[in-house]
Amino acid sequence: MIFTQALQLIEQKKKLIGTTTDKGLLINLILVVPIDTNLRNQFIDNLIVTRSPYKLIVPFIGSNVEVWATNSDYLYKQGILFMMS
């Protein structure tokens, strides 16, 4: 999807924040992530260091993207990315 569609999807999915998945993962962060594997890996690596998802996505706005729901504690403190797309 394109970036503007991702923003619309995030708006629709904001109600997921504060809920838990079937496996008990608390969702507290919704991200726009590049679909391309290399770009996605670059984005995630930088995200773990900077913790600035909205700033980091800017260079990828022209790329195909998807929306992920995740838990920031696992991501930032343990470097583990659980996602629900």
C-alpha cells in the first residue's frame, strides 16, 4: 500500500493500542514499515537504536509499506520484534 493508505489504516486500527493479542502480547505501538526486505531491515535496525518510528519512516514514504502492531518494550529493551500485520 502507499503511505497515505497506511496512515488511514493506522487511524482505523488505533483502537488496538492497549489490547492484547491471542498470545498475550500487549499492543502499544503501530508502525508503518517498508515492504521491501532490505528497506525493512534497515528501518528496523535504525528503529531499535533511535526509537523514532515516525521520523525514520520519512525516507521510505515513496516505498510500498504495510502497517504493523507491536509492543515497544520488547522492541526497544530486548531487540525483539513481535508484529501483527
